[in-house]
Amino acid sequence: MKFLFLLFHIPLYFFSQSKGYTGGRIIINPKDNFKYEIIGKDTMLVVDKLPEFKGGQVGLINFLKSNVIYPEGAIRDSISGIVILRFTITAKGEVSKISVLKSVRDDLDSSAIETVAKMPKWNPGYQGDIAVPVVYNLPINFIRNPK
């Protein structure tokens, strides 16, 4: 009998959006003299508090284990790989703007997107005491055990 393994990497990249900032500039926060590099319109590389899946990293991994479906076609064709998704955790903790940063195959990409789309609300990220949208990158590794 063949076993199917899905490995989930703890998210590595966090970005935030903050009101009042425009793209293409470097901004110095006068409060703590920390440089924030703007990477696009209303998008910063740093937030004070990152968003968190309810239940933390363990909760996120358990959610993914329970909800990611390895498509039959990919199993049949012995396809494996890492799909990297980018999505935004809004200031209200909702998942939005899901996109594929690294594709493997349409059916694996779709499975990963469908899973992220049904995630419950997160605890939002904060810049100071203001909840802000934060962009989150999540790699989902689809691996088949050849035994």
C-alpha cells in the first residue's frame, strides 16, 4: 500500500500593508528610528506583531493536514512538489487575495488554494496598536511515499 505524505513548512515570509504609506520610498519611524523598506504601494517589510493562525503553528499544521487533498490525477501521474501560495490576512483576520507564487501543476495548485480559502479567521497582524493587512507566503509540499 502506498502512503501519501504532505509536509507543511512553517511560513517564512511576512509582509504588511500600512495606511498612509506609498510605494517606492524608505520611511524612518520616528518612534524607534527603525527603517521600513516599502516594497510596493502600501506594503512594508516589517510589522510589530505578525498575524497568527488560531492555535498557532501547530494549529495551522493540523488544519492543513486535515484539509489538503492530494488530487487523484497527481497521485496517478506520480506528481509531487511544493506549491507556494501568497495571501493576505486582512486587518479583520480574514484570508483574501490568494495567489500562486510557485506552481507545480493546476490540480495541486487548485487543491492548495481551496484549502487556504476555507481557513478560519486568524488573529490579525499589528503595526503599533493598529491591525493591518499582512501578506503571508505559505509553501505546501505534496510528496508521495514510493513504498
